[in-house]
Amino acid sequence: MKHVSAISMLLAALVTSSIALADHHESGGMHGDKIPPAFLKFDKNGDGRISRDEAREGSDRMFNDIDTNKDGFISKEEMQAHHKIMHDEFRQGMREKMRDHWKSADKDGDGSLSRAEVEAASMKRLSRDFDKLDTNKDGKLSEDEMKMTMRPGSK
């Protein structure tokens, strides 16, 4: 019984942290039509609910994924490594979404976004900060200008 309780607590913590990570980076989480990836991994039959059996199976799979040395325990280092992998995968997915959004907004295909393209694509933050982000003042936002603003320590 203690084993089931410990696994349930671990499962709850991991699912909660996955949801929090998603909410932190992308508004939505469980709100609206966005479903956290952890939920989809556990809902094996796709009915929009996680049964007790699905939760047990999912927690066992997750435990086995995290326990990389297969000693039956999750060390702090294994948990940190797992969290880093999840974070890196999430960031990569966000970069791909941003790249796709950028390409779809770039109607003239020149690789940069004009103010009109930004506004037509309803990119509210870019529209609001356009003049500040357009560091060379050419009336367009280049990918290089965007990368510069995303670096740690940039204003």
C-alpha cells in the first residue's frame, strides 16, 4: 500500500509540474482547448479522462523512464536530468511554433516582418514593442533582432 501511495504522490507531483511548466511558457495549460502532454500520455484510451488503471500504468512508465540506471529508485540527479530533458523538449517545441508563426506572418517572404505583417498576424507583443525591437530602424523586424532581444541580459 505504501508503494501505491508513493507512486500516486510522485505521479501527482510530476503531472502538476508538467502542467505548471506548460502554463509558465504558454497560456492555456488545462484552460480552453489546450491539453498538457502529460495528460495525453496517461489517457491511453483517449476518452478525455484518466482512470486509476491508466494512472498506475502511466506512473510506472514515467518511473521507469526517469530511473535511468534501473535500480528501482529515482535519485535527485535522475529527476534533475529528466526535468532538463522535459524543459529542453518544451523549449524546442516552442521555438518550432514561433518559427512557423513567423513564416506564416511573413507574407512577402523576405524573412523579416514589417509592422503591417505583425499587426495583420495579431502578434500583440511584437506590435506593442515594434519600435524598441527594430534596433536598426529599418521598419522591419529581422530574426537577428529577435534573437538579440531573447538573450539573457538583453533589455
